[in-house]
Amino acid sequence: MSYLTHIASPTLLIDEQICRKNLQKMAEKAKRNGMKLVPHFKTAQSHVIGEWAKDYGIKEITVSSIKMAEYFCGHGWENIHIAFPFNPLEAKRLNRLAKNQSLSVQLINETTTQTLVDALENPVGFFIEIDAGYGRTGVHVSDFGKIEAILRTAKKSDKLKFRGFYLHAGHTYYEKDKEAVYDQTRAALGMLKAKYRSEYPKLVTRTGDTPGCAVMEDFGDIDEMGPGNFVFFDMMQVALGSCTREEVAVALAVPVVDIQKERGEILVHGGGVHLSKDYLPEPDGGKNFGEVVFLTETGWTIPKERSFLKSISQEHGLIKASSELLKSVKIGDVLGILPIHSCMTADCMESYLSIGGEVIDHAEGARQG
Amino acid sequence: MSYLTHIASPTLLIDEQICRKNLQKMAEKAKRNGMKLVPHFKTAQSHVIGEWAKDYGIKEITVSSIKMAEYFCGHGWENIHIAFPFNPLEAKRLNRLAKNQSLSVQLINETTTQTLVDALENPVGFFIEIDAGYGRTGVHVSDFGKIEAILRTAKKSDKLKFRGFYLHAGHTYYEKDKEAVYDQTRAALGMLKAKYRSEYPKLVTRTGDTPGCAVMEDFGDIDEMGPGNFVFFDMMQVALGSCTREEVAVALAVPVVDIQKERGEILVHGGGVHLSKDYLPEPDGGKNFGEVVFLTETGWTIPKERSFLKSISQEHGLIKASSELLKSVKIGDVLGILPIHSCMTADCMESYLSIGGEVIDHAEGARQG
């Protein structure tokens, strides 16, 4: 029996073959560049998908919260890196987790560093997060005073170990000239490594955005990469040129509940609580909340004529349908939607259905607790 | 011990007093207008908050999916209305649930009506959803052919009972002139009632948007109202004039992880997976993803000077901070954020912490299954 017979409500499908190809391709790229790939599992948040990653030599992962690190603890990861400016209120929780799992965190100020110096009884590594122009978070690349204050404070504890510098070049999402962003990233991390290597000979540098890691070939002397989204990709990455539609590994299955042929619209059960509200702008000023694919017994196919979600509310989605789609669609059919932002969609849905009909776990990363 | 001592990670706070006032005010308005209030519980999705609602005479609720109806089944509701164009793939599931719970659904086409005629062994009520200009979903108000086809098909089953007409005037969210939208709503529902009352003497009419129900006083001869968001309100409703900031009953507690005084920015743990990505436009072209409140032992207070989330990513939020806030804030503090769209935020967070320190349930409405 096909997986399709299991679907009566919005369901997040995953194509294992596509996902494995994405993992393999990035692992080969890292290897070709002499880099360690430490994928960001905020996207997949899954033990099963973690096991797929291990098949491509991946031994360490990145997560975005201590709760997510707890989910992955005890599953054979050599290290779990929490790529978020550490929240000092979670110091005791970190200390407890570090008893059973090798962990690293990110520090960007002296205050939180001191909190960890006071709280840690178990070893924890740390990266200093560097801001070289993105401006969201991190110590400015030229703020050596702050970098050294963090290093000096950390030295007061023999539990807090400096690992190196982390730089999330998040502006590859907005800047057309990714080469220029990467010039900046390579230069910033190269300079810091040269400056601090004599004191910390084992320090490494790491960068982590999917658009950069997918497109760039020259990573200079950066040691490690930690992209996340590439595991699934999505329509945002298609728009950025990081991947093709055929490389998107997840699709939300949505039941058709009404068809308005004269308006060229299809109403589906699938909205903001399933996909999140991320969108891409349309050339005419409208919005695109996800693109239609045709579900088949063995996965999905990309339609010749494009149809997309033009609006969504909490549970509803309204598709602007091509004439190709309108000709064939019936009430009670199930369509696929390639999401705009797969990390958010997976976090909304909290589990996957494989094309083989198996339910695949998700950490429920964002929930309270 | 204060509820504040429980908070180390993003946590959705609820102020019971504010929430009860919102419920009471709308219940009184419904009573004053001779209407039945059937609140939409897609917002709260909670048994505890359901019990609060019962204190104001509320006996029936509205939900947005069959999964949510299952959550509320067995909790003493006289009827649960599923306010979503019925998904024919869920017909058997509806039939099972209808064995133990009085239910009603919404129908907008003959195809799905026939599916229910074939599937139902237990009684289920239905409303015909009417589109009088919003354009998202429903039978156009003047499409009597379709209305009568649905009624004719439904008559083939003695299990499917016509209850009346439902109209979600969702364009009160976009149209400044809510009186004009309500003229249209009153006229459409009044006309349909007059036309079909002779054949269906018990038919009722229902409307359901929070901006309209909060602001309007003249509901004409509309029998029932089903707003949802008013239970909590949010910054979107403040912007629409439906409520004041003081009437918003939920706030996301977010730990402060970094402060950039010179840039006037505060980095918090709290992003798209907690708040959703709904935003309000700022006059300067920027975005507002939520507004800062000061947490106190007994709830929260509105600052004199406004601070707000100017950007969010999956887990991060960046606050544009007032000088008042910058003066007092420290790393490790916890701030409150009034959400832009409380329905989506509650759906992301999946539970509440009361000011009294109690954990309050949420249905996890959107998850698969």
C-alpha cells in the first residue's frame, strides 16, 4: 500500500533519497575542501535523519537550543554544538547535560562567560561568535577588547575550553554577491586565526550558512562548516540559487477541500500553523507561501506549469492554480507543497512521513520546557 | 515564590484576569444583542481556558480542525463547530467522533456534502459558509444554485442536519470601514435567513471575526457570533483598534542574552518558532514582530517608551530598545513580548504559564495526526 493511503490531513512528507543526496553532496564538498561538516540539525531535528547523516561520515552536529541538545544527547554524537549566544539562565541545565555529552556553546560577552565560570562542574567547549557585517549577533570582528575579555574570563575555569571562532554569514540570504560576503568571512576568520593561533594552537574557525556553503567553492583556511537548511532545502534556497526544485527533500501534503474554477483557485487544508508564514515576494507584488507538486506513489513530480499558495491563514491555503492543475484536480485529492522555509515547516509539523510510509521523529524543538 | 523564578527559556505567559475580562466583555455584548456567543477556540486551544469561558455562560465552542474537535470532546460542550470547509478525506473520522459528541461542520460544495451523505451513521449539523466579499472561502451569497444543490444533497441523509449560514467577514482585518463590511454581512445573512426561513424555520446565522465583534454594536438580526482572537487579543488587534495593549492577555517571556548599548539593541532568546513570523509594518518601512512589556511579580506593565522586536530568525529576536529600557536591562533578565498574532504564538508554544505559576494545557492543534 502506498504512503498516499495514509494521508487524510496535512502531513509533512520526506523523500529519503533526495535528503541523502543533499547530505552526500555537502559532505563531499567539505571533504574536497579539507573541512569538517557539522550540520545544523535545527532543520531536521530528527534521530532517524541523524543516522542517515552518519552514513556520510558526520560525527558532530549543531543545534540551536539546549532543549534540542538534550533531545540528541545519548545518540552517539561526538560533540553537540549549541549555536546560539548562550542564555545564562540555562547554565545549570547546561552543566547537567555536560555530564553525559560533549558539548560546546557560543559566547559573545563577558557577563555570560563569568556565569559559566561560576556554574560549570563539567567540561564544555566554547566558540566566540563573530559579527563581520551581518549585524544580528556576535562580537564585532575588530573588537579585540571584548574577544580578549571573554578569553581572559574563561581562563578562570578549567572546565570552559576555547575551541575557536564561529561566524554565521547570514547576509548571504540577502546579498546577491555571495562571493563578496565570503571574501569578508574568509578574511575575518583568517585574521582571527592568525592572531590567536600562537596562544591557542588548536583553535578552529567555522562558518555556517546554507546559501554560502551550497554555492561557494573557496573557503580559504576555514576549518569547519555548519549549514543546516541544505539537508532539506526549500523554495527560499531555490530563489537564492542554492539548489533546484528537484533537490527539495520535503513537501507538505494538503487535502483539496474546494475548487473555484472560474477564479483559478483551489482551497486546501494547509496554512500558517503547518507551513509557517514565511513567504517569497511575487513579481506582481503578491506573495508565494509555497509551490505545488504532484504526489505520486514514489514521491512527487514538479508540474510543467507553476501553481503556488497565494495566501494562507491559520489553517487555510489558497492556491493560484495553473490551467494544467485545474484540468486534473478534484475535491478530496491530495497535493504537495514545497515549503518556503523548511526549517520552520518541520518545526510546525513535528514529524515526517517517509515515501515508504514510515513515521520519522522530530524533536518538537520550540516547545516550552 | 513568583512565577518568574520558573522562567529560564522562552515561555508563554497568560494573565487569567485579563483573559476573563475579555471573555466577560464579549459575553455581555452578545447578551446585550440577543446573540449566542460560540467562541473560536483555535486561539486558546485549552481545557482550562474553556472552563473559564463556561463561567460566562458559554456552552458551545468553535474549532478549526477535526483534530482540535477531538481534543475538546468529552469536556461537556453542548456542541463543537468545526469552522473549516469540510475535508472529505476525514469523513470516517468525523463519523466516529460524532458518536460521542454533538458536532457541526461547514459545507461549501455538493461533492463533500455527498461524501458525508454516504459516510455518516451518526448525526452531524452543518452550516453553509457564505462569501459576501472576503473571497477566501465559501459559497458566493448570490449563488443560490449552489446553496440549493448543497441543501438538496444533504436531504438524502437523515443524519446531516442543516443549521444555518456562517459568514467569516475576514476583511474587517483589512478594511478601515468596519461599518461598511458589517452592512454587507448583516445584509447578506439577513437576506438568506428571510429566503430560507420558511423551509427551515430553525435556521440561524452566525458571523465570526474579532475586529468586527469587538468594535460593532449593531448586528442586525444575526443570531450567533464566533470570534476567537478576542480571548487573548494581540498587537494586530491593537493596531486595528479592537482593544488596548492593556487588554492583551498573553506575553512571551524571553531571556536577554546580549545587549548592544551603542546600537540600542537587545538580543533575546525568542524567535519565529516561538512567536510565528507575523508582523506589523513600521512607519519607516521596518517590521514589528512584537512589543516589549516589563514583567512583574503580578503580571506585566506597559513601558512608557516603546521597544519592539525589529527582526527575528528561527530562535533569535533583536529588540530595538528605548533609552528607558536600555538604562535598566541586564543580561540574564527576562522581558515580556506582546505577540503580533496570539493564535499563532499559542500554537507555536503549546502551553501557557499562569501568573500564579501553573502550567495550562494547549491542544498542539497543528501537529500531524
